Amino acid sequence: MAVEVVYRSSRDPGNLFMDKAEADRHDKMLELAELLAGVLQRADPALGEQQAEELGIYMARHREVFARAFRNQPEALLELAP
């Protein structure tokens, strides 16, 4: 009988990870997404909770691109264009 170690995200218990570092990265991404969603809703109160959450997750998943754009490389955002 084989034993498999899996890690569960504390913020997203439905996701299982084979690597603790990967689970930690996912948790940190979700934490950032939650904070971003709050900031976005405060910036525009008309923004719906679902939209703010989706935007927060999108921005958190692509944080490296946004970080470069905010560090005087706005053309980095072109990487996100379809």
C-alpha cells in the first residue's frame, strides 16, 4: 500500500497540492487577491463583490507583470493582452 502526502490550501480547501511550497504560494496568492479585491471595492464602491474578487485573483495571478508595469515598464501589461 502506497502512502501519498498531499497539502491542502487553508484558503481554498478544495485544492490539493503535492508540494507544500506550492500550497503556500497558492495561499499567498489568494491572500493578495482578497486584499486587492478590498482595495478595488473601496476605490469604486459600485464594483460588485464578485467582480472585485475576480479582478483581485487575476491581478494576484499576474502580479509579476503588474509589478514590472508599476516599476516603469508599462509595456509589460502587453503580455496580458489576448
